[in-house]
Amino acid sequence: MKAPVVLGIETSCDETGVGIVRGTELLANRIASSMELHARFGGVVPEIAARAHLEAMEPTIRAALADASMTLDDIDAVAVTAGPGLAGALMVGIGAAKGLATARELPLYGVNHLVGHVAADVLSGEPLELPTIALLVSGGHTSLLLVRDLAGDVELLGETIDDAAGEAFDKTARLLGLSYPGGPSIDAAAAEGDARAIAFPRGLTAPKDRERHRWNFSFSGLKTAVARHVERAEAAGEPLPVADVAASFREAVVDVLIAKALDACAAHGIPRLLLGGGVVANARLREVATERCAEAGVTLRIPPLELCTDNGAMIAAVGAMLVARGDAPSPAGFAAESTLEADTVQVTA
Amino acid sequence: MNAGSASARSMTLAIDTSLGTSVAVVDGGGTVVFRERADDTRRHAEHLGGMLERALEGRRSAIELVVAGMGPGAFTGLRVGIAAARATALGLGVPCRGVASHAGVTTGSAQVTTDVRRKERAWSIVVDGLVAGGPHLAPAEAVPAPGGAHAGLERIDAQGVDAALLALAVARGAAEVPQALYLREADAVPSAGPKRVSR
Ligand SMILES: [Zn+2]
């Protein structure tokens, strides 16, 4: 039997993604982003994102089909992100997916966005080795997962208890007068800075946090520390050392992310770490991950960047896996679940 | 009539989620052959899945047009129906046409008002089942009475929209509404700058 061709739809945040895969082969990966519409607000505005999804959806589906040189006749199943994510944004993708699947009489799978980030790696051409620890960092989430089986055994080890890492970059960029999105602008500002100039706090790494928050993250204290630093410089009438603050802030974020991920690898005896999410575009994160994984004897996997940011191909990849396993589609009445847990690969109610 | 005409495309599928969820199929003669409606102003995505399946069962090759109710309505629910209508049309290979949802309240003439949350109502003047003015926003407690030629028009505070009436309105030449009728800008007040954390 030929591997199933699955069209995946992703609208959990500000990217309208439509991807097409055949089994683990990537055929199309179209992304329409509403990022520039959010720039003047310094962060994703849910209602603006949802409005943009509605207008981008049909053109993006058409573009993905054209990229794959396919028509809807070639599609065997549809997959859509059911959660976690912004409810209003998710709902646009689910509405479209239900319309498309019902019109074509295709099975429809409502799947987990976080599992999608892990599944993205199967599209990179090499088999995903399991079990693995996965660190997923974006503007919408910061999650540490233990993945034993992509299609049914994913455990959430920890996540952020306040801001997502990408949000921390955006908010800190605002404090420093840098542009949105914060990741690239802080990266650029940090290039000339000294990462050891300021000892910013590493959230939830104190011994007292070890029991309850060993693999959870917190970035709000770090953001506050940067704000205090900026205000102190202002009050003293001193110029703000933007490059040093940016570099030291970035180092603090990256340090906590990688330290906790490698601690999870060691604690579970799993010498594999997979990165996913838009923050992986941050060069310093990749650099530190590469160095420290090598030191720790941990194999590092980083999917190509266009598969790390939110995209429809990763959602199609989860769908293809479920179809290949012979799993039943999601029921017609499924809905968006903005807080869908990582251990729910597919919504079945 | 020749044998081919029975399977010719002549039906209209209409979807509205501006208040509750409503799905209907109307044939070329204006007869409603499928109609389901849930006046639950939440759970649009949940209701819509089954309704769409039942509406299309055995009729896929007969649908020649998909009609979408474009609001006004609560934003998140409204978008579910529009997204579904557009994607259904894409899937069936037929056009999608948007119309004002207030045409789905009456085939007669009335001032139609619907709840759009935040203590506001949207209202339109509907004449013979077609929207002739509006939609406008008004405080829920102070919807103005229509004046001029429409003075004395009956007011209907609609609890639901019937998608079948939207299909019929299109057949009778209802104006096309290409974009969702939000009536309000997206909530996104640019923040005034970083909050101070030290004193
Ligand atoms: Zn993501």
C-alpha cells in the first residue's frame, strides 16, 4: 500500500500553515504569517491573528496544492491542529478542515500541536529515534516532553508557568526599544554584547524549586530584572548598555532552556534531545545546545527551520502517522481545545 | 426533462454561525430539502461537523453554490461558519458567496436585531427578505426605531438565523458580502509602554 497523502492545517497562533505529506515525505509546506500586523502591539493579538487566518486559509490551501502539483483528488486525509493554542485562531482551522474533509468525504484528524513539533523531525529525511526528550520553544509555548511513542506515549515533563520563551524575547525587546519580533532583534543587538556583563536570574533553578519545578520554566522574573536594569540606568541618567543587556538576557534564557533539557535527558537516561518551535531560529540557542549536548554525550536533533516554526506539514505528519496505524478519525463534533494536554495526540471526543 | 438533469448541479448549501449554528440545502425550485439549526450561541464547531455531514450526504454532486452568512455576530463563532463554507466550496469545486446574516431571519420586512455581545445589538432593515440597510451597532437598550420610509416597521429580536433563508435570499439577488461583518475593530490597544517595576 502506498503511504497516505495527508493535508495538514495549522492555525494555533499567528501563522496560517498548510502542508502536504506522503507518509514521512514532505510535499508542500505553505505558511502565511500575520506577524507584521502584530508588530506595533509588540506581541500576537489573538483577534487580529484570527481575522488574518480567515482570509489566508483558502489561498494557502490552494498554494500548498500547487506546490505539491496536486489536486484535492490526491488527498487521502485531512489533519488539523485541535490545540493547544489561541481558541479563536484554532477555530478557523477547524472550521475549514471540517468543511474541506466533509466536502471530499475524507477522514479528519484533530491533532496536538506540540506532538506536531516533534513529528516535524520525521520529515527531515532521517528516522526519529525514540525515546527522546523534546524541548519546544516558541512565542506560544515552552514545553519539555518525554516522547516514547509519537502516536501514543508523550509525557509533559514541564512547561512555563508564566511567559513563553518567545514572549519573554518580545517583551524584553520592547523594554530595550528593539523591534518585534524580539528574537531576531535581540539576537542582532546581542551580537556586540558581553553575555557575562549582567548576571540575570535563571528562573526556577534554585534548590527549593527542584521538587515542584525541576522541569518547569519561568521567565517573568527575568523580564522584571531587565526592566529594573533599564529603569536604574534611566534614573542615573546613564546610557543603557543595550548590547550587554540583550546578550546577558539571551544567555539567561538559553542557559535555563538547555540546562533543564539536559537535566531531563540525564534523569531519564535518554541521550537524545530534539528541538522545535520558532525560538529555535535563535542562533545562540542552537550554538549552546550543540556545545552542551556534545559535552553531555547527547545526540541533538534540530529539524530544518521551516519545520521548526509553526507549520501545517508537521500537523500533516501526525495525521499520516495516525492513518498509517489505522486509527479512526476524530468524531464530527470535535472542537478546539486551547489547553490540550501533550499526552493527547489526537482528539477523540 | 432528460435523464441527466436529475444529477445536474442545482442545489445551494448555506451555512450560518452568526448566532447559533444553521445549515440548510435548498434545491433549484426553492424547496428546502435539508435544514438543521441549533440556537446554542456557543459550540459552533461541534454542531457544524455533524450538520454538514448530514447536509451533504447524497447531495455532494448536486450542490452548485455554497452560501455563507457573514454576520454580524460574535467573532469566533461567526468565523467557524465562514471558514467552513469557503472550504466546503473549495472541496466541492463550486463558488462560495457571502451574504448578510440578517437576511436569514425573515422573508418579510422588519427591523432585525441580533445580540453581538458586550451589551450591544446589531440591527438591519430587511425588506422582503433582503437587507436594505445596515447592519449598524447600537447599545442593547437603545436600538433606534427606524425612520423615514421604514418608520413603523416591526422589530424582530432574532434568537437564531435560518440558513435556508440565506440561500433563498441569494436566489432572489441578495447583495454579496465578501468579508466578515465584524462592525468593530479588533481589540488591540497598543500598550502605552512598559509598566514600571521599580519605584
Ligand atoms: Zn508551536
